[in-house]
Amino acid sequence: MLNLNEITVRLGGRVILDKASAALPPQSRVGLIGRNGAGKSTLMKAIIGLIDPDGGSVDMPRGTRLGYIAQEAPSGTATPFETVLAADNERAALLHESETCEDPDRLGDIHDRLLAIDAYSAPARAGRILVGLGFNEEMQNRPLDSYSGGWKMRVALGALLFSAPDLLLLDEPSNHLDLEATLWLENFLKDYRATIVIISHERDLLNNVVDHILHLEQGKITLYPGGYDAFERQRAERLAQLESAREKQAAERARLQDYVARNSARASTAKQAQSRAKALAKMQPIAAALEDPSLSFAFPDPPELRPPLITLDMASVGYDERPILQRLNLRIDPDDRIALLGKNGNGKTTLARLLAAQLPTMDGSMSASGKMTVGYFTQYQVEELDTGDTPLEHMTRQMKGATPGAVRAQLGRFGFSGERATQKVGSLSGGERARLALALITRNAPHLLILDEPTNHLDVDSREALVQALNSYSGAVVIVSHDRHMIELVADRLVLVDSGVAKEFNGTLDDYTDIVLGKAPGNASGSAGKSDKKADRKAAADAREQARALSNAVTKTEKALADLTAKRSRIERAMFDPASADPAEKNCTMSELMKRRADVEKAIEAAEQEWMAAAEALEKANAA
């Protein structure tokens, strides 16, 4: 059992935790929640021992192994696989000792212990964890220094999960994960057989994984049984009771004040009036439920435009002449709600940047309505805000020529009213900065909102407010998010970005979840009996070989298509701009050029059919 006994923490003269107490049951899975800036990370640091409370204590069984992610991501020439394996300190020490130990009795004890902790299956377990977090075999064996900070934090998470501590402490573990890795993590934590304390704003994770909610508010903590939905119901009942008690107290206060006022001057009732005045002075007021302006989101509605807003026709996009996505065919209308699915690195952000006109097409075409405006949100905008300026100064710069009233009105839509508009950005929480970034990108009432992970710094209530604002917004929305709750409530179209293409996913988010977790849609789950492992390995090897051959065929046809498309472009340039034509086509007559173009068109059509057949076969092989 983990006991928190009247924990008090002051930071910068401000009380963050005020005699916070709770008793967490053994092997419970606890979701630690609260508004942005409430002190969740502070409480977790007190549990870990990174900060010493000003008062109170944290008690847990002696010998409890704590596990948490350090603030600095791992780095160096070690690989992710080596880093995760090394996280089990006992295994590493025993293996090292076994290589030098000459005492037969001690050597026997070492091997018994290695068997007890399942040390010999550790490489397989480490590999499974890394695969779940998005690292394929090649990625597992690259040096850590070749990865970005976000991927390094995935390695740190993998090492923590592999070490299997008795008390697992996680602070927003999904912030660096995509939807696929978030689903895997949720599945992993469901089966974790030790105590978990997790700070998270993911409603689905809090409903599917945890069995208690520890709510932090105004320095106090309250433990609720059940997941997040159960917590909301219990808290709503508690707040209703609190409000009823507050109203009764206010009526009683008014009655006593009236009695004292009417009877203090009369000798016959002066003592009774004095007694009631003392009771009135001792009466502790019950505070009303707080109104939080950080729940304010209101996107300005754009003027109407005729559909479509954007059309992609066989478009390619990438960087440095290397296409990341090809053969894009997509139409976005003014009322569309689209979620982009797919693992990090597959091209979701690249597609978002293309739609925001931050990247040009490398081939094919993209047409957009001439009057269309786009609001594009990324985490970089949050990080690049000038911490020395105020929200008012940021918005005034962006809304040049607008009246002060219009500037204030736009800030007010996102909770920055009155004095809050003149606070320094450096003093704002992560959630408040995210709201400011959203306010800035929507200042011109855009027709299309493109939101790339907009919820990373938002708590559960703020996310819910954002969902409601998006559903009230009359423009189009394209969203990239690992928050399933948001996708389910906002998106009515799913587009899967994978293997260099983006296409409509003809299913629900639950169907996609089943695919990610390896559950074949429609298949009954049951006992299949023991399989022949040798036959399974052979079948898997054959499947990999078939997939490799199909992948090569897809690559070959894609190259042929690219060559044919380039040839068609050269012919068309000779037809319509002879001065810039290549020598091979410059001396051809118009009829010869038209014949060549017709031949190339036929070849492109045949190559497209060949590509589609190969791609479909590859998709079936991968799904099998």
C-alpha cells in the first residue's frame, strides 16, 4: 500500500499541495488527474523522492522498487535494444557475475535466480516492447544519437516498462506517442501486475486501464473508485451536494444576520443576538464551484465557400526531391471532419503541410479555392511563442489594423479576458500556451483548420471543451491526434497514411484499433490449441519472402510510373513550350508529339493497373 500523509509542498511562496492525504490500495492502477498547473507532477516528484515535502510523509513497503522516467532522454552510441535490456539492473549484474564466478555454489544460485526472473527470455520481451512503441528491427539496432528527442523518450519508456518496477510512475507517457503506440501501451498496462500511478489526460486510457482516480484540486487530493467516467459521475453528485449545502448555509447566514441586526439593541434579546453573532463569525463559508476560463474555446465561423476547398489529383509530396507520399487523391469539402491515421514517420505531418500549402506538390496537382484561408496548428507554434510578451501583444502583432476591441474579442474567445490578456507568456501553463496558439491561428476565421496533436498540453476538461468547440465550428477540420476520444467525437472520415500513400479507411476507429492490436476484424477469439512452432516459423518466413517480393514489385512499378509521368511532362512541354523542350522532342512535329503522348498515356494506364494489383496483393499479404 502507498500512503500519502498530509503532504504539503510550497514552491515560490505558493502552496501547491496542502496537507494532501490518500491511501492507495496494493496493486491498484491509479489515474492522477487535475487541471493544468494543479500540482500533479509535483505530487509525483514527492512520491519518487525528487523533492522533499515541506510537511507530511510518503510511506510504502520497504524494498519497493520505484520506476519512473528521468527528465533527460537517453543518448549515446548504445542502441534502443541495448538500452532497454540494460534497464533490468539485476539481470545485467547476474549475467556479468556469471562470466567471472568460480564458486560452484554461487554460480548455481546465480543461474537459479536468472531462471526465477525469466532472464533468458529478456531479449524477446525487450524486442516486443520496442516493436509496440514503434521500433522495427532495423530501428532497434541504430544508435540512440540518430533519433530525435521524441523517439529517445520512447526508448526511455520502453526501458522503464521492461524493468517491471513494483511501483510504476508515468507522467503523460502518451505525449511522445502516436495513436498506434498509445493503443499498445494501454494494452500493456492492462496486464501490468503491480501498482501504477499515471498522470494522463487520455479519457480512454483512464477508463480502460485504471481502477481508481486520484483527483487533485486546490492542493487537496480525493481518491475515487473506478475509471474516469465513474469519477465524473461521483464528482458531479458531490458538487451538487456541495452547492446545496452552500445555498442552505447562505440562507442560514442571512437569517442570523437579520436576527442580530433586529435584536442587538434590545436588552431582552441582546444575549441571544450576541450568541448568534458568535455563531455567525465561526461559520466557515462553503465556496461555490470555481469557474475556469481555461475551458473557453470558440472558433470564429468563416464565410461560406462553394465546395470543394481542396482537391488532390495524383499528387506527390516530399522533401529534397524525395517523395514521401505519392498518388494522393483526396477531396476536402467545407463541412468535412477528417482524422489522419498512421504511425509517426509515415507522412501524416507531411500531408498536413501539403494541405496547409507549406509544401509544394512534386508531381500531380493540388487545387484550392482562391478565397480559402487555413489555420494550421503544430506544437512548434506553442514552443516558439515569445515568453517575454503577453497574449495581447502577440495578437495585436498578428491582427494588424484591427481595432483593440476586435483583438480583445478574439482573445476572449479562448479565455484571455481582462488581466489574463496582459500576463507574460512565460507565466502561462502549457495548456494556456496551446490555447493562445489556437487563438492566433484562427484570428482570420479560417475555412480549414489543420490541427497536429492539439491536445498534448490540455487536461481532460480542456480537451472536452475543444471537442465541443470543433463540433460547433462551421469550417472543415483535419486532425492528427493520438486521443481516440477526440477522433471519435470530431471526425466523420478516417484517412490512413501508410506505405507512401493516403487513402480512405473504410471502417470505424474500433476496426482500426483491432488491426493495430493484431485482432483480425470479424474473427472469433478462441483457443486454437498448440501450434507447430517449426511450421509456424516456416510459414512466417514464407510470408515475409512473399511480402518482400510484392514490395519489390510495387517499388518497380512505382519507378516505372514515375519515369512514364516524367516522359509525358517532357512531351507536353514540347507541345506547349517548344523553346524549352528537350532535344529529343524539340524537332518533332505536333502530330508526332501527340502520337507519342497517346502511347505514353496507354503505358501509364497499364502501369497503374499493374501497380494497383501489386499494392492490393501486398496489402493482403501484410494483413494475413
